[in-house]
Amino acid sequence: DFLRWCQTVGVTLSGKVYLSKEGTVAERGMLAKDDIEEGETLFCIPRTALLSQDTTRVKDVLREGNGSLESKSGWVPLLLALMWEYTSPESHWRPYLSLWPDFKLLDHPMFWSKDERDSLLQGTGVPEAVDTDLSNIEKEYSSIVLPFMRSHPDLWCPEKHTLELYKSLVAFVMAYSFQEPLDDEEDDECDPNPPMMVPVADMLNHVSNHNANLEYTPDLLKMVSVRHIAAGEEIFNTYGQMANWQLLHMYGFTEPYPNNSNDTADIQMSSIYKAAVQVMCSEEQQQQHLLLEKWSLLTEMEMVGEKGAFIFGWTGSLTDTELYTTLKILCMPAEAFAEFKENEGWEEVEENEEEKIGLALSNKGIPKLPAAWRQVLHSATCFTLDSYSGSLAVDSALLEKQSAYSLLGSREKNALHVCYGQKMILHQLLEMTRG
Ligand SMILES: *[C@@H]1O[C@H](CO)[C@@H](O)[C@H](O)[C@H]1NC(C)=O
Ligand SMILES: *[C@@H]1O[C@H](CO)[C@@H](O)[C@H](O)[C@H]1NC(C)=O
Ligand SMILES: *[C@@H]1O[C@H](CO)[C@@H](O)[C@H](O)[C@H]1NC(C)=O
């Protein structure tokens, strides 16, 4: 039904690929029938086949009401469109939306119980992110969506278009929508494009080491191979450079170690402060006062924030300017700090300075940092490792013992992959900052 619909709406598929429910890493995916060279077009989707707030049958109503549909996420118009299309027998996208008969395939952590999230994912950052999402979804539904539906009773009704359906559709948009990148010329300050559903393209699975990429032209979207793909291989798109915790949060899956080259671990900024207090070893009031003063300058400089985190990937710090400045100032002797504040020379970072900082906080540079900096990092890393429920050794035993691993459910497996990757990155950092 879906493939026939694709033909009628003008989706064209190269003869070298096919959609499949077998031989792919998830329920569905695309496989290569023949060898494919780099730069070949695998399929094209005309813009008219996309499902968005501008193509839906209810587009005029959404456009008229756009003033009252603004939200932090910017997703409300698409979600209202999806609620209508999903429940309308005459929807143009029915064969497409029928691929998700009840959204049971979606198993994002937002569908787990709170206890399950908190116990399986403690320390990973996912429970906090999901709590924020759930509270935003409920607020958006009751303060924006419900009033809008009530003022258009001919199109929506709260008994049919429930909060539960809305939540499923949020997860659907999280996992399957696309956002067209802004043109380079367009201002960074520009609002991002609203998300849209892209049939066929959304069936491709993601790996960090992908082999295809979606390109946008004025009339159509096309998936293009970015390297040679051998017959039988799965076609993988990229959803962006994503850590495992982000993949689980947004898409409900993970890439097991060591495949996710874009995995990351966070160190809370507050842990760096706590570590500095410990390392500068001061019961002494004067020292504590100095650290507080340094921290408030760092806050003023927007290098640190209350809920912020420093991010580490496999090859070093990904927030190097912030971390470098933070360590430098925290470890500065009192006289130097007084002078630094006096000069206020901290506003500009010179260009070759940036390169130097990147190197200093790469895996090559970290072992050569001044001893005090390494001690602060080391101790903050220990605090971070303490926040997980289990140790790296326990996780790694579970991963290695096939008989134990195979007994785990998919939620436990995904949680394990997230925790293990983060702990591996943190242990690598422990080694580099030792002594
Ligand atoms: C709503 O639509 C009007 C007219 O098309 C436009 O000027 C305005 O920027 C839109 N507002 C939002 C929030 O998109
Ligand atoms: C990890 O990557 C390798 C090499 O690309 C691949 O053969 C393997 O199937 C991947 N493992 C998983 C679990 O995806
Ligand atoms: C993400 O992964 C890709 C593919 O493996 C790699 O080229 C890229 O450098 C990685 N980015 C980061 C920030 O690790």
C-alpha cells in the first residue's frame, strides 16, 4: 500500500536499492541490491509528498492561527497537522501514517516508567532531559493545543486528540522528522526551519559512520551516497553527530560500543567547582572566598552556568574554550587573578589561541596540562563516575558475558550502552589526568 502510494506521489527509487523489513538493524530499513558508487542518487521525494504544516489539509487554519501557536519547541503546528491527518480516513498521507498503527514501535525513555528511567539511566543526563520534555509537552498541550482545538471543533476534538496521542506524536516527530538546514547566508539568529515528515527518507537507520546523506533542492529532496556501498549493505543516513544518550533520548536506540564515534560524556560544571574546592584543599576561608570570586567572574564571562556541563568525546574536550578558561582561572594564584580582573583582557580570545586551546584539551594535550589543572579534572571525573549506579567493571562484565547480556530486555541493553560509553570516556580521562 505504502509503496504504491509512493509511486502515485512521485517518489522515485533507484533500481539499486530496496526497502526491507529483514536484514536491517531496526524494524525497517533500506538495503543495496547492487554496488553503488559515491555520489549516486538513491531516491528522490518531491516536496509535494512531504507532510508539514504547509502541505497538510489544515494548513490554512494553522496559518491563520499561527500567532497563538508559538511555543518553545516550535512544533505545535506540525503536531496539530499530524493529529488531524493521523485520525482522518481521507488523509492524503494515510498509507504513510498507517506504517505506525499505534506507535507501539516507539520506545523512547519518555514511555518508560519514571522508576525505570531513574534506575537504568542514573547519571547519564537522560532522566532529567525526559522530565523536562514531559513537563513541556503537558504544558504545551493544555495551554496551546487544547484551546486551539476547542476553537476549531469541526477539525479536532479533545476526546479523540488526547494528550496521549499528542505525546506519541511528539516522539514520532523526535524520531522521524527532518529539519531543513538554513542557507549559509542566512543569519545565525534566524529561527530554524520547522520540522517536517519525509516519507521513505525516514525509513533509513542511523550510524555515526553513515554512507548516505539527504540533499535539499527547491523541488525535491534526494538521498545521495557519500561513499562506495557494496551490494547487500544497509543504507545508513545520519541524524547528526549524536552521542548515545542523545540517540536514546530522541530516537529510542543506541550504537553499541565501540561503534559510536560521536559518543560523549558530560562533567557538570558544578562538579568542577566542587573539585576545585577539594583540590585547593581549603578549609581556609580566604581560599574559599577567592574560589567563589573566580566562579562568579567565570559566570559573568558566560564560561560556566548553573546547570551547564563540560562535554568530552573520544578525542578530548568538545567545550575546550570554556573548560580551558575555567581551569586557568580556578588554578590562578591570588595575585595573578587580581591582575587578570584588573586588565579585563579576557574578552577576546585570539585566533591562534583557539587552536592552542583545542590542542591543550585534546587527548594528546591533557596529560601535559599543569598538575593543578589535571588534579581538578581528575577529581571532577571521580565525582561524575560516582553519580552512576554501577561501576565500569560491572557493566563490562555484563557486556562480555553473552549468556547474561542476552537475557536483558531492549531497554536494559540500551541503557547499558549509554552508561558504558560514558564511563569508558570518563575512565580514559581519569588515566590522562592521573598523578
Ligand atoms: C504568522 O503569519 C504572518 C502572516 O503570514 C507572519 O507575518 C508572521 O510572521 C507569522 N508568525 C509566526 C510566529 O510565524
Ligand atoms: C559495528 O560496526 C562494525 C563495522 O562497521 C559492523 O560490522 C558491526 O555490525 C557494528 N555493530 C553493531 C552492533 O552495529
Ligand atoms: C563523528 O563521527 C564521524 C564519523 O565517524 C567523524 O568523522 C567525526 O569526526 C565525529 N565527530 C566528533 C565530534 O567526534
